[in-house]
Amino acid sequence: MQRDFFNMQQLRAWCFSIGVGLVLSLLVRAFVFPIYQVPAHALLKQGDCVVVNKLARKDFQRGQLIVFGKTPNEIGRIKALPGDTLRIRQQRYVIPSTCCKRCLCTDCHTFLVQTGNGYRLIQQHQIIGKAYWLYHLPF
């Protein structure tokens, strides 16, 4: 009789541990490392999945993949950083160091991002996170 009680306690402890682990992993996947599926896109294959690090929203470099936008989310590759000079049709353009004239903070930057439809200027507050890992599901 006492042996069955001990087994029930062990079973409850195992179920509780597994339940807590599942809840924590779902929370981390939803809020820290979400997975986005790429729609029809010129930079990547349609159907590729991207794991995005939402905690990495600073220290961007040229060539990094980022996910930005509200809904639907878009993916793009950073081509120019704040302060870079671009030459387009014999004219020079400078990527601004701040996102707008009203904003005096040093953390708000503008980036030139290559998307599937061309190039866009993206402010740092529009960036969701860095895309670190690409994979394609075969089905």
C-alpha cells in the first residue's frame, strides 16, 4: 500500500516537471525566439523558416538578415548603416543618424534594407529582431 503511494507521488512530480518545462519552452519560443515562415521573396526561397532573436535589437552590421514590420512581418538584409553615403544617379545621399528631427536619442537609427521588392529605409524601432538560422522544411 505504501509502495503505490510513493509511485503516485513520483508520477505527480514527473507530470509537474514536464508541464512546467513545456510551458517555459512555449513562452520562450513565442516571445524570445519566434519562428517566421518566409513568403514569396527574392532574397530567400519561399517556405524557408527563420528563427528570430527578439533580444538582439542593437549592434547591426551590413549583410545581416533582420525581420521588421508590424503585420505581415518582412525580412530583409541590411545594406547601409547610419552615416553611410550612397551614390544614386550621380547624386549623393547620406543615411541619417537619427530617425527624425524630433528624436534626440542616440539609440534611434535608420538603416537601408534590401527586401524582395527593392530597398527601404527602416527605423530601428521597426525592427523585430535578427534572423539567425534558416532552414527549409521538405514537406
